[in-house]
Amino acid sequence: MNKSDPTVKPVANFPAAFPIESVHAFGRDLDHSEGVAVGVDGSIYAGGELGQVYRISPDGQDIDEIACTGGFNLGITLDHKNNIYVCNTQLHAVLRIDVNGRVDRYADQTNAGPLLTPNFSVFDSQGNLYVSDSGVFKGNNGRVCCIRANGKATVFHSGPFAFANGLALNAQEDALFVIESNCDRITRIEIKRDGTAGERTIYCDGLAHVPDGMAFDAEGNLYVACYGLNRIYFVNSNGNATLFCEDLENYRLCTPTNVAFGGEHFDQLYVGLLGARCLAVMDLKTPGMPLYAHRDQKGGVSCV
């Protein structure tokens, strides 16, 4: 666990910094997309601040608006049937869009009352959908909910979290990692065998500033986008962080938010850019960890 500013005290055995000149624009005419996800066929999905849901071809040339939900779409997640799940902060709901573009309200209530600020979601291999319910910015009232495969939505951990945001499950699915944007850190929550929350610990802090989204690579390292200073951090499997990429000119990584692995070899990192009209892509040449959407129903990986 790194308690100091990771830009001041880098830790050995980290990858070389990724040059900002190697970050490229991907797609065009997107309405300030925060959420980004990658389908099993390599298509990239992104949201818009007026409720748009975009599907972008793997080469970035063909862009279709497949649905418009209204409200403001934040995190986007896919299941293994290519249904899309969108956290919509203005509608206070998780929405589901099927392959035909039909939108339905997947969840807006839990056993402890309505969702307030659904922000990001991630599936486990059993079809349970974990959702960050951020609460009020600077309000320190965030929590994490879980929509079980049977459709029942409950509070997984009541927090409070300092604006619960991006989520990631490790490969063993025995821990859920939660970004707390208002205190620049990642928290680790143990998942017990019965599916309930266990011990809560600080995994990494000093991620300056306003970390938003993250994704695991195949080796258990995290890539974390920080909205406040146009940064991507690399966090190793011990929870130590170093600055990986930074855009001082606010041009190629303009307010980065969510991140997702994709590409022909599943080694490119796609980045949502809330302050731009496109996504960014980084050719890491480091494979990402496949998510629920990339696995077949027998548990194998069908994207790589």
C-alpha cells in the first residue's frame, strides 16, 4: 500500500511511462463519453451526456447511436449475451439495452431504498452485478449495491464511501475494488464465500486527483484514470502506484474517466474522455483481464 504521492516516490519494477504522444483519438462526434466498454466481437460501446449509447466498430470508423435513454449515462457494462447495462445518474437507475436497442429499467431500488447516483457496474461470473451508488459529491455517503442474478437488488456494503465510483473484481472474485474519488484512493472489500462483504481495507491512495475508472490487466495490475489532472496511473498487484501517463496540455487525455481493454489482441486500453468528442486509445501491448462479457457460458474466454 502506497501512502505517499506515487508521483514523488516511484516503486521499482514498474513499466516505463507511456508517452502522451502515443495516445490516439478513437471515434468521433461523441457527446462527451464517460463510460466505455468492449464487446466480445471487438466493438466499443460508449455513452453520452444526453443519454446516447454508441456502438463503434473496432477500427473506429463506423459509429451508430443504438439507443437514447435520456438523462446522463455514466458507466457501461456488457453481459455475455451482449446486453448493455448503463448507470444513468439523472434517472437514478441502471438501464438495460438489449441487442435490438430496446431499453428497460433494470434496477432503481434496493432493499434499503432507491438508488441515488448509480455510477459504474461490474459483473461477476455468476451474473451478479455490483453497482457503485456514489451519493453526493463531497457528501461522504456513497455505497456499493449488488443486483443478484435473480434480479434482487441489495446493499452489498453501506460504506460510507467518499464518492464510490469505478469498480473492478479481481480474477479470483474474492475481492471488489472501489474507487473513492473524493479522497484519491482505491478501497478493497473482501467478498466472502456466501457473497457478503468482508473486511474493508485501503488498497492504494495518493492517486492525484479524482480517480474515476479502472481496469485490471491479466497480471492483476490496475490502470486507473484520474479525471482531475488528466492522468493514468499504474497500480501493481501489491497496491503500489506510479504515474503512467499524463496530459499536461489537456488535449489527448482530456478529463479521462472510465477505461476498458480491447483490440485484436485484447491489449489496447480505451479511455472515456468527458471533456472531448472522442475516446482515447493506448496500445499497451499488455493483455487485459477478460470480463464477464468476454467469457462463454462454460467459463472459457471467447474474445482472445
